[in-house]
Amino acid sequence: MHQRRPTLVAAVIILLSVFAARVGWAHPTALNNRVTFYITAVEQSQIQGEPGLLLRAVLDNGTRNRITLRGLSSDAGDKVTLYAMREIYGLQTLQPRRVLAVRSGEGVELAPPAYTIAITGLTNKARYRKPFSLDLTFNRAIGTLTVPVTFLVNSALEHGRGVIDIGPPAALDGADRDVQWMTTDDLLDDATKP
């Protein structure tokens, strides 16, 4: 019995840490058929020994389907990487993420302690704090989103915002559809009609 107790305690601690980390970055969002991405902070920093930019952002999925962030690029630097932040042996480490899936009606905060977006190989535009753009590539159904980014904060306390509005489903957009209803008379050939 005493040998199982440390294992049980370790399992509970791991489950609580996973739950606490998820609570910190996931939140519900409205189902409005929009994908919204806004940047809350832009910081100049050292990223693995070279100068770079760290971005804090929020990605909200208001669509009725899961979306997948598949790629990032920017004219501010050569390489844009989404990192998952993990603590290993007391050290904060950055692990690159190739994709990030967001469920319908959920949002993800791309900020510490869970994630960060890093831009390295900075251009002169970014070094001198000039506005730049960030391109997000999603799955085919969503496409690409270009977000203009500035180092100054706007009135909504954001550094940039981008929205993809998919619009209402075809059945709800209010437009009349060209529908031709068939009756049983249409199924009869001309020889059997009276």
C-alpha cells in the first residue's frame, strides 16, 4: 500500500498540472462564423541566442468546424515559429509546433505559459520598429489570413487584428435558391400520362 501512494500522488500532480495549463490558455468564444486573430503584445528579445520578436496573441475559432493553423510567415523576419513552452528539469524550453488545432467555439491564447510566437532573422523593418505583416495559413476551408502588426497599441489595446468572415451557411443567408421540386407526374413518361 505504501508503494502505491507515491505513484498515486505523482499521477494526481500530473493531471492537475495538465488541467491547470489548459485552463490558462483555452477559453470559449462565440459561434459567429469568423476566425479572429489579434496580437496583444510585441516584444523585442533574444530567442535562442539571436535577436527576435516575441508575439502574444489570441486565436478564436467562431466557426462550426475545427480549424488547424498550419503555417506562419512574416515580412519582419526570415523564420516565424510557434513554440510550445515546457518546463523540463526546472528550465523553460521551447518546442516547435508544426500545427495547432482549435475546436469549434474555442479560443487559444498564444502566450506564456503555454505558447509563444517567435520571429527570428529580423529585417531592418522590424529592427527599427516599423509596422509589418504576419501571415497565418490555415486548413483549405479557411485559407490565409494577413494581420497588419504595429509596435504601437491601438484603442482596443491591440497591436493588430485580422478576421476571416466565412459568412452564414448557404441555407441561412436569406437568398432564394433555384430549386425545382419534382412531383410524381415528373416521374411518369409521356406514354403513361393521360
